[in-house]
Amino acid sequence: TTRAEIERKTAGHKILNALLDGYRGAPAGDRKAFLDAVEGISRWAVACNGLLEADFNPVMVSDSAAYAVDAR
């Protein structure tokens, strides 16, 4: 998945965008850091030939970073 595809697929996601914009008075999340994280996970998944599934939950996004709290 390319960066452009990730941006296109996430642009229309209402809940994701509400959270990144600062839901219920929370500070806005670093959208670039979130997209960087998704892109990195995508590249990792492609490099793992035969990967059947992966779970990154939750992914936390602050005003300066994005990181997976748990992954399986």
C-alpha cells in the first residue's frame, strides 16, 4: 500500500478523522505520525511473506507521535 492509498483510504473515515481532529476537546493527534505508522506497518506486513493476520490495538496518537500499545 502506498502513502497515497493510505491517505485516500483514511480521508473518508469519519470516526478516525474525528479522533485525529481532537474528539470531545482532546488535543488533535499528529496525522502525519499516524500515517507514518500505518505505512510502516504496511511495509512490514509485505515483508512478512505468508503473514495471515496482524492485530495492532490500540494505536495511540498524541500531538507528536503514534504507536501501537499492543500487537499480536
